[in-house]
Amino acid sequence: MKQTVIALALLGLGISAAQAQEVIKIGHVGPLTGNIAHLGKDNENGAKLAVEEYNAKGIKIGGKAVKFELIGEDDAADPKTGTTVAQRLVDAGVKGVVGHLNSGTTIPASRIYDQAGIPVITPSATNPKLTQQGYKAVFRTIANDVQQGAVIGKYSAQKLGKKVAIIDDRTAYGQGLADEVDKGVKAGGGQVVAREFTNNQATDFMAILTKIKATNPDVIVYSGMDAQGGPMLKQLKQLGINAKWITGDGGCTGEIIKLAGDAINANTYCTQAGLPLDQMPGGKDFKERFKKKFGADVQIYAPYAYDAAAAIIEAMKKANSSDPAKYLAALKSSNFKGVTGVVAFDDKGDIKAGSVTVYQFENGAWKALKN
Amino acid sequence: MQTLLQQIVNGLVVGSVYAVVALGYTMVYGILGLINFAHGEVLMVGALVALSAITFFQSVLPDLHPIAYFVMGLLVAMPVCMAVGYTIERTAYRRLRNAPRLAPLITAIGVSFLLQTLAMIIWGRNYHSFPQLIQTAPIEIVAGVFMTPVQMTTVGVSAAMMIGLVILVTRTNMGRAMRATAENHRVASLMGVDTNRIIALTFIIGSALAAVAGVMIASNYGVAHYSMGFLPGLKAFTAAVLGGIGNLAGAMVGGIVLGLVEAIGAGYIETWTGGWLNSSYQDIFAFLILGIVLIFRPTGLLGERVADRA
């Protein structure tokens, strides 16, 4: 009898302790296995750093001290696995999700979060479709392809030359990006002198390049992947075309440098969503904190994952509730200085101040240009 | 005018490669009535084998002239492809020689998948940078019209191979045996022609041509990949049909015509249709021409002989 009383008392203590410090679960999803597992872990660490730093500060929500807990899941960059783990997080009762890493996994998973009414913020998926589905609680902390296309177009017209020719590979990515580039060129005061098309199997671009040559462009924009960008650069050289050449993130890789051989030079540019770490407002400090905590260097998107987790926590603080239905309004009107810049979303959920970096080829590698 | 001339040069380079690959399709069709869909993959195997061979020779025998590596690559790729071609014929097609026509056709598609997957396992999914051993610096042939040495080599080698093949088929005993087998293999075998050997030889010669075409494509564009055989294979098959499948001269004419139509189509379709169609329709333009030719000449441009077979 005595033992029971003690047990009950202990139980009571346990309950009151839990009431004193409520645990709020936040989910994170990214590929932790497969060929981009290093990027997935990088994102997870970024989110983890935010959670632990806020825990150290001792946050109170609804008058109670709370402790945030990050639940990390692996989607292996596979859309099917992505939806499975999304459901698992929903069942585990997370109040918000940072993720996923890829557009291909985030788009199908966003439906599951939407049905459960849980906000999701991706730090790295750039496909514009994600925020065009009409879901109320989907956000991203990185610039999308629309913003990237606008930057390519504007940069081309204003910095590289007025007459711009655009080639795309007719994939969803290439076509979508090229349309935005077209608008950006016009907005930047340039002129689109040619729009040509190829497909994502082709290796011969001589015919369309010859046609473009006749329009005498200052810049050629290629909206497609690196595997074709390389041969295209070679063929430009073969045709004696001296225009500058710029491509989006699909071609902003180390692979294209190998494939283009001696045809790649300082006239070659590319863009990528986001800023290089040392150009972010809070980049330097973040780099040190990250290194101290995980003993690893930041890969790419960790600061965006940090800001995504911070946005969720800041919104909970502001709404004084961890209930997704209650803090969603606060999340929508987020406006704070994060590591990557000001975190504020437009009515679709895209980051307002989404930045895009232009790179130029120099000494055998891509070099970020100051914006 | 410069632009038109440049487009004609572009078309000739692409067309001459199509023509060489089309010869492989047409030879096999002429003799067996079989469309060997795996032919494009043999081209891919040729390019990737040459890539491995060149990389190997560059590491064990440094300091040779670049052309020497190129020739060595070809000399390794050709026998390997010949062996691949022979193996395909011996294992996949010979047993089906008297089967209904659909069976070998589907087998050909299967062999094509098999070769692609094997190449993916051996060489991986990545695009490989193919060493450009022949000069790629452009030479101005007429004012404003450029051609690179590697393109000139492509056209030259293709022409040489076509002439060589025509001599082989029309002037030698083996060629006579091939023509006899094509006409009627039962009668040919009654006349003392070893038809199995002739058919195997046809595959071997066609595969050697494909190997050369593969190496030329890879050195022209500087890229090699396990899926690179699909598009040239499809285009060459189209060229063979356009020229009249089963007819050697037809394959050559069909290849050159298809290359020119593509280049000119991509270059001018937008101007001609007042912007209504653009270069994303370049393939449609090529197939439209094919359709029109086949409506008025169902056997292709030069393909009279096939009428009784088709």
C-alpha cells in the first residue's frame, strides 16, 4: 500500500515536471542516405543548431517553459519515401516541419502536411510549383526558380549586354526558368533577340547556334542541365561565337567544367539560389557556431535550415502558442533578421528577400561575384 | 547567305554520321528483313570502349601524338563492336530466323535495353568527357563559315567507309554472296553460299561501321554516355527508311538528306512560318518530310527493290 502511494506521488511529480517544461516536437526531413546524404545531414544540423540555441535561451510559451525537440527523418531523396516519413512525423505529433531538401520530395509531402494542418518550411527546394499548389502552410527560406530566372535575365541585360538569346531544353525546369529569364531581360531593359529550343537528349546544337549567331547576341542564356551545357560551350567555340554565356543552377556544377574542356572561360557565368556563406549577414558567426557544435563545415543550405527552424519558433513565441492553427498567422507575418537575411514571406509562402548569386568561371572553378 | 552555308555544313556533318549508322540498319534489313534496333547501342559501346582504351593508352604510353591515341581507340573499339555484333546475331537472332517477324523485332528491342544497362553498370551513370584528340579549333572555310578539323575528319571518314562498303558489296566475291543471300537466302545456300556465315559477316561489318560512327560522334561533341546511342540510332533508322531501307545508296542519300533537313529546318522553320513554329519542332519537320516522301514513294527515295519484301 505504501509503495503504491509512493509510486503515485512519483507519477504526480513526473506529471507536474512535464507541465513545468512542455516538450514541443519539430520535424526535419532530408536525405540522410544516398548520394546527397551529406547535404541532408547539413540541413539537419542547421535546424538542430537553431533548436538547441533557442532551448538554451529558455523560451516560455503560454506561460510555461518549453523545450523544443528536433525529430530527424530520412527521405533518401525519394518522393515515395518522402511521403511515408511525412506521415510518420504527422503521427508523431510534430508542430512544424523543416524540409524536405529536394523539390521532388517536398511537393508530394506538402500535401500530407497540409491535410494535417502542420506548417512546413523548406530550406532548399526551389521549384516554383511547391508554393503554387494553394496550400496555406507551405513556406521556403530560399529563392525559387522564378526569382532565379529574373536575376539571370536582369543580370544578363544590365551587366553582360543588351542583346540576349535564350535556349531551353523543354523540360519543366528548363522551360519554366527560361520564361522567367525572358521576363527578366525585358524588365532589365534588354532585348530578347532569339528564343531557341532543344531537348534533354540532344548533343548537337550547331543548327540553333548558327541561327543565333546570325542575330549577333551579346549574351546566350542556357536553361538546362550541365550534361548539355558542356558540349554547347564547345560548339559555340567551334562556330566562332564570342558572346557571353550564362546558365542556371542546373549547369552551375563541377561536372560542366570537365565536360566543356577548354571551351569554358571568363565569359562563362552561372547562378545559384542563395548566398555564399561569407556574404550572409550572419554568415561568419554562424560558421563558427556550426563548426564548434558539429565539428564540420557548412555544406550549402544549413543556414537556410537554421532560419526555417527559427521562423517556426519565433512564430510560436509571437502567437504564444505551439498549436499550428494558432501560430500559423504569426508565421505568415514573420519578419526577423535571420542568418541568411530578413526572413519574411510573401502571400504564397516564398521568401521576400530571396537572393541569388551569380558565379563567374575563373582559374578552373566557379567564383561567386559580389551582388 | 553565310548562315545558310553554315547550316548546310552543319547538316552535312550530322548527315554523314547518320548515313554511316543507317548503312548498318539497311544491310541487316536487306539480308534478313529485320530491323536491328540494337544497332544504336553498338555505336554507344564503340564510343565507351574507345574512351576506356584511350584513357588506358594515355596512362601507359604517354607522349604519343594525339592522333595515335585516336587511332588506337578506334582499333580497339572496332573489334570489340564486331564481337558484340556477332554475339548478338549468334545468340539472339539466329534462333529466331524462321520465327514470325515480330519475335526478332521485340528481341532487338530487348537486346538494346540489355546493352544500355550493361554499359550503365560498367561505365556508370555519369557523362564522361571524351578526349578531343583531333583539333577542334574552327577553321574559316568561306567568309563567316566555320568547320573544325574533327568535323572534316567525320565527313571524310564517313565518305571513305561508304565508298569502301560499296566496293565490298559490288566488286568482291563476298559482296556477291551477300547480294545473293539478300535476294533469296534459300536459293543462295543451294548455290553453295554459306548463308549463316554471310549473315554473321553482315552484322560484323555493320557493327564495325557503328563503332567508327560512335567514336566520331564522341570526339565531335566531347561527351560519351551510356544512353548516347539512342538518338543517333533512331535518326539513322529514319534515314534508312527515308532513303529506302535495304538499299545501300538509299541509306547514304537518306542520311545526308535527313541531316540537311534538320539543320535547315531548325534554322528557318521560324522564319518560314512567321514565328508560328519554332526550333522545338525541328524533329517534327524532319518526320513530316519522311511522311510526305513515304506517301508518294512508299519504298523510300531509292528503295525500289524492297517492294516485294515489305
